[in-house]
Amino acid sequence: MEESRLFKISYYNQDKVYELFAKQVYESDLYGFLTIEEIVFGSQSELVIDPSEEKLKAEFNSVKRSFIPMHAVIRIDEVKEQGMCKIKDPGNTGNVSSFPGGNKGGRDRV
């Protein structure tokens, strides 16, 4: 019996870090995008409700597949167990740091 694969995808979206769990992740036909399908959320029977997961459920409620820009992806992990989907502030990513870029350092570009 073949086990279904589960992936944890972390990516930047509107100055936040989104962490989603999905059953399918692959390179899109749209150049520069990653496709995620079959997004998985926590079970309804849990007593503790995470507001960020509820927000993600509402945002992705009728989404069949989502296209994520490759440059926004932080990491993709194949996991054994599902965790909570969440929205975090970029400073709260643990040991993952972003690649320096843009004009956030206060210096003007020449």
C-alpha cells in the first residue's frame, strides 16, 4: 500500500511567512512559478483553534491549485505528519534567514 506524500511549504506573501501543508507540489507550466495542490488543514475535531489557520482556511477555501512565485519560496520539506498551517511574521522563522535584497537597508541604489 503506497503512502501519500505530504509537503510543508514555507513562502513569503505580503510581508508575512505562510506555512502550508499540501499533497502535491511541482514546477508549474507558468514560468517561474511553483504549483501546490490539495492543501491540507488541521482536523475540525481539535479543541484549540488557531486564528491564523482559520484565516488560511478562508483564504484557500475554494482554491483548486495555487501558483507561488519561485523567488518567494523559503523551503519545501516532505514531512511524515501534518502540523498546523500558519501565518508568521518574517522575524519568527527560526534559523532560516532571507537573502538580502531590495532597498530595506536604507541605502540608495546607484
